[in-house]
Amino acid sequence: MKNNAVRTFALMLLVSLLIGCSHYTVNEQNRKFDSLSGYRFDTLSPGPKNSDSLFVCLMFSGGGTRAAALSYGIMDALRKKVIRVNGRETRLLDEVDCISSVSGGSFTAAYYGLFREQLFDDFRTKFLERDIEGALFDSLFNPYNWARLASSYFGRIDLAAELYDSDIFDAANFEQLQKNGRPFVMLNATNLGADRRFDFTQDYFDALGSRLDNYPVARAVAASSAFPYLLTPISLKNYPLAQGYTAPWWYKNALTPKNWITDRFNAAKNLSVYLDKENSYIHLMDGGLSDNIGARAILDAFDRGFIRTRINQGTIKQLVLIVVNARTQSEDQLSRHEVPPGLLTVSEKTATIAMDNYSYDSVSKLREALYARVQVQKDDKAYAAALTKYCPQAPKPISFAADIDPYVIEINFEAVNQIPGENQRYYLDMPTSFKLNEEQVGKLLNIGPKLMQATPQYECLIKVLDAEAAGLPRPEVCPQGAGIFN
Amino acid sequence: MAKEYLVVSFPRTRRVLINGQFSGTTNIILELEDGQYEVTLGPPKNFTPEKYDIDLHGTSSMNPMIVEFKVLKL
């Protein structure tokens, strides 16, 4: 009797301790600001085989394992594609400078960032063909975790992050990502308080007065893929600014009220959320809620970030943006019925319609921004030629540091019908989950490269690179701009 | 968002700093977002004026805003 009471007391004590001690991993404070260190594009080594002249960025969308597998297939195709740049043989994969990813795509992006070629050895068995959902449920039904989950400071997402940390990312942190150099991996999440995009880079963590180097990559991936309702948010602490902090260069004077309609103003508003220290905590969920394609981080880099500075410095010759979009679409049955859809269908549509349209607009915005630059370059050339012809004594017009030759290559399931023997509906009906069977994974790995090679933009990129390598003029079928609209 | 165009004129090729960030060189067209910036040159400090505070808008690549630095005679 006495023993039972002692046991019960000991058990209750253990449970209380577990509840009391269970707390999510807190990001550490940064005491001294250093713009030349931390996980940011400019601190990363380009690597021996990477040139700035061919500047390649990848965008991996959300979509669970489906998105991770489609991205993997593209990485494998880039690995197998040998090109010549500046007289040197290399692989297209070695030329990748940045990856912006969301949700399921973040698993592939982070794994490659951390483990490089190992991606092609074990990612398939470690993640793609694994029942991650089952593993998450197992940990959820472990009585030890029930007590931990009773704490307000420990949620289902923390269990998921622990699983990813131990089983997929080998407890790696951002310091390891930084040591590996390019590509710069931007793992995107959504700040629930500000309704805005957040990415796990030192620029964001500087505004939080925090270090990113010792933060687990698995937690960033968990935040990026924290699907609402099933998982809970990842939280970060917002500390006082580190000594000597200076905001990014574009921030100064950006919040001038008359400029409120500009993207720069909007970006500054986003940063100011973290500079406002009354916002003591940041709660993050799936990156897909604010941008399900990862395009906004690239647009920011193009407008005022590391891509913009390199364009103005004249170091980028070909700017290649590859969008891997694993978006699905169920067959429209609603329009065939007289009875209006029920609550569940309406809820599902409410969650996805805005996201899908925003993703479409984000890629359109990328295309238009790059095409506008091509048009300006063409206008300037025509103007200079007319001046030379009709007014040869006039001073030459001032030019850009260098013309850029942009490419936007989008891989999605819309184009599956162009691939012989493939059924588009098979891919469009694939579920968004962390559990696909081997056949589904195999077909996704197989279709990605075919879809990429079938795009006229990719075809032109390869033709232009081949012609350059052979010292031939640019192919007539691929004039500048054909990498955008062809 | 539409871009704006800036030329920083100087008799020599020199780094251009926009809000303290190396953003290209002198005597070429720089493409930036609309708005206010502080423009100066990289070292050596043999130029005048020390900086320009500009409000960049309403430009085109054929009609960029031009700010001119001169060599400071010591």
C-alpha cells in the first residue's frame, strides 16, 4: 500500500517535472552585430566550380513529399547536366547559387545545403520513401510525450522537429550550412503575428537580435512545413538588438510615408515588425501560407538584395531562375452539380484558392520584372545604334555595367500532357502528405527532369551555353528574352 | 515594381556606395527601386561633395538621374 503511494507520487512527480521542463528550443541572443559573419549570401564561399556570370537560383514549392520528390528529380537532372562556363567544364548543379524553399520543398533544399552529394545516395530512403506521417503519429502516441505535450511551451511541431533533427538532419545547425558555402538556402516560413513571410537567414535573425549559427536546421524546416491544424507553430524569441546593429542598406529612408505603395516600403514594414521589441515572440507556421512557391525571397533579392547588387556590379551574365512547382488540382466536379458545395469543400477551397493565385502571380511578377529589363536593354541598344547612324558625333549613351540574359524555367504538372505516355491526372490528383508510396516517388523523380527539358526556356539556356562554349554566335531561335517568353 | 535609373558621374572609375552598400561603379547606369538614398563614393576620399541625398523617381534608362562628384584638389 505504502509502496503504491510512493510509486504514484514518484510518477506524478516525474510527469510534473516533464511538463515543467518541456520547452521548445529557444534561439540564442546575439550580443555583438557583425555584418561580415552569419548565414547571409555575401559571407558564403562561392565554391571552386561556381561562377557569378551564370547565376542560378532554384525555388521549391510546398506540397509535402510530392514537392520534395519533384525538387529532388530536378536536382538530379542538374547534377547530370554537364556544361562549359568561361572555358571550364562544370555541372549545372555546381552553378546553383541560391535555393528558396517552402514546406515540403524545404526538406530537399536543406538536405542538399547540408549534405550535398549525399542527397543522391540516401535522401530517397531517409525521407522520400519513408512514412514520415506514421513516425510523427508514433511519437505522438508515446506516453512519455503526452506529459511533454501538456506543457504550453511544447507542441506537436517540437516533436516533429526532434524527429527531423535526429532522423534526417543529423542535428545539424546553420553553421554547417554556412561552412558549405553556396547555394544560399532560404527556408521560408510565415509569421502568424504579422501575416508575413519570414526566412531563416542572418538578416532576419539580426533584426531579432539573435544568432542563427547555432539554431537547428531541422527547426527551420519544421517551421517551413508546419501545416496548420495538424502541427503547431515554431516560436522564436525577439531580443534587444545586438550592439552595433545596422539595418540592411535598403532600409534607410524606406519607410517614408509617401512611398507606402512601393515594394521597398513593404519590405521595410516587414523588417520593422522584428525591430519593434514589443513583439517579444515570433510564431511561425508553414511558409506556404504567405508564399507557397518561394518566389518572394528571390524577388526581394532581385529588387534590393544580393542579386540586385551583382546586376549593378555587372557580374551576372545569365540569370537563371528555376521554379519547381508541385501544385496539384483536383478535377472540377463542383461545376457539374446543382447542389452547392458543403462546408468541408468550401473550407478546403478557402485555404487553397488564394494561395494558388498568389503563387501564380509571384511567378508572373518574376517573369515581368526580368522581361522589363530585357526590353530596356533592347531599347538602349536600338537608341545607341540610331545615334551612331544619324548623329555619329554625339557622345555615346551611358550603358549598364553588363546586359543580363534572364531565364525563368517553370516545372509544374500543367505540362505533363506534353510528355508521351504520361497521364497528367495521375500527378494532379496526388495527395499533399508526408507519405507517398515507392511508385509515386519513382514517377515524380522521373517526370521532373522530363518536364524541365521540355520547357522552351531550358532548351534555349542549353543552346546559348553550348554556343558560347563553342565560340559560336547566339542561336537565332533564342534571342535575348526567349528565356522568359518563348 | 518599375525600376529607376541613376548614374554617378566621376572622372575616374570608382565604387559607388548607396546607403553604404557597394552597388556598382561610377559612370554606368545603376538600376534601383524608387525612393530616397544616400549616394557617395568608395575610398580614397578625394572627391566632393561628400555625399548626395537623392529622391530617385521619374527616370528612365535613357534619361537617368545624374549626380556628379568632382575630384577634390588637395
